[in-house]
Amino acid sequence: MNSNKIENGQDYAVIPLFDDAHNALGRDRYEQINTIKDHSANTNPKNISFTIKFSNPISVDELNINKLNVFIFVEGNRNQRKEIHIVGYQPTKLANTDLFGGNNDDSSTSRKRYYISKDNLAWGIMVPTDFKWPLEYVNIKSAYSLFESWVTSGGTKNEEWWKTFDSSRVYK
């Protein structure tokens, strides 16, 4: 990490918001956090704010959230880490791309196809509002009946899929 809190060794600016999600949520690193209703391992969500100061200021109109490569990583902040991005966004230089193509993954660096399954399902999604995530052990396709057609169409069908959900299958 350099003095501007930007990750070293990257082609593009990577700004980690935290190194350990458990710690950021006030939980022990090895403690399970889940979405089972009324379970002791439940944790309230946290809002995280950050500020980026550009050396050459840009207007708010020039910012486009869809051009930000927002991602999470698991198993700690290390070289060759397991990154989870929104479909189509490329991994960073620290990602373990040897994981691509395993099991049901259809990611391929040679085809510039990233973070998508063989069934065209996404590894990561961005929802433009508060999101009621599925309960633990509930497939998102069961909780949100329009999700599968949205994601497999590349986002052209059921563009507001998150508005239709089974309240018995979502958390909070």
C-alpha cells in the first residue's frame, strides 16, 4: 500500500476499503457470519464511506459508477488471491487466474471473458438500491424469480429484477 492508500503493483488504481470483512463488521476473523433468520451469527450491515482526491479534479457528471471495477476478495489480501468481480470486469494483477475455467466457471483471459459461469450466471452483481439478500442456503434464483432471465440475457431482460422477490426467502 502506498502513502495514498492505493495498492502497489497494479496497472490501475486499486483502493482497498478494508483487509478483513469480519473485522470491518466487528466480528472475529474465523467467526461465521450468515443470513439465517434470528441466528447468533447475524451481523448488521455497515455503511462504508471513503473520499478520493484527484490531482486534477473532475466533475460529478464525468463520474460513471459503471466504469468502476468494484470487487471483493476472499482468503486474505495476498498475492494470487481469489477475487470476485462483476461480470466482464477484468481481474487485478494480484488475482489467481489459475482458478478460471474450473468447475462451472467460464472465465477466460484469452477470450477476455471474466467472472461468469457456463450458464451465463454472474459471480458478482451491482444493485442500484438497498438489497434484500437471499437467506443462507437459498439460491438467488429462488429468492428473486426474475434474476435468472436478467443475468442470462446480459441485463437486457427484467432490468429491475430486484423489485420482485419472495419475502420468505430473503434476509431483512
